[in-house]
Amino acid sequence: MTSTEKIQQLMQELGPNTPDIDAVVQTEEPSWAIQFSDETVVIIESAEDPGRMVLSAELGSASDRLQLPIYETLLCYNLLWRDTGGVKIGLAGPKGELIISTEICLDGLLLGSLQQGLADFANISRSWKSYVASADSQAAPPLPGMGADTLQFHA
């Protein structure tokens, strides 16, 4: 079974069995948009060698005034990959959207693990989206996603 086929199977089970998910929509082959009841959207894409799914979400754009402190915080966060379970944040081009992402290995992945992983990733995404939207350069920035329940998908 290819990565895309495995993800397709999981997506068919995910929506009906996850109360916090309002919609699972297949967009372009092979990607899916997962919409949570609070309107958080997580995009899932298929990747091969090794078989995995890539989760991503938009965080918004940093205001011109706060770009430096926000970007510094995100660079520090990316360096802490061991503590964040491989969650990383990047910039989609100059002055573009900030995108948070992580990967989930498909080998042995069951629906329950996917549901928990998606919920954790969505929570981390919400925290960062809130930080990007309301960052104050005078306040110490939070490092969401670094608690004891941090994502741990990689073997």
C-alpha cells in the first residue's frame, strides 16, 4: 500500500470518528484539509521514502513592527527540535505567511494515534497563531508545543 492509499484509508475513518473535526476534504491529489470545530485547518500531504504524512497549518504573517522578535523566537523554537517532536515553523516567502509543520511516520500508524497527534498539532498551531497575532515585543515569548505532551511521531 502506498503512502497516499494509507492516508486515504485513515482520512475515511478520521472524520466520522473524531467529534472535534467538522470536515475532511480531499483537495488536490494527494492532500487533505482537516477542519476542526473551532475553524482551525490542518493540511495533510503524502510523502514517500519513508512513507509519512506532512501536517501543516498557517499561522498568519508577522507585522512589520514585530517581525524581528517573532522571527527570532521561531528560529529559537526550530533549534529545539528534540523538545518539540520535530515541529518546525517556516516562512512562505518574503513577508509571507508563517507555516507550522511536522511529519508523522505511517508505519504502524493507527487511527487513535493519528487522532491524538492531530489534536496535539492543532493545539500547538493555535498557540503559535495566537502568539503571531498578538505578540508584544516587550513580553517574553511563549514556546508552545514544548510541554510534556509534545508530539513524538518519529521512530
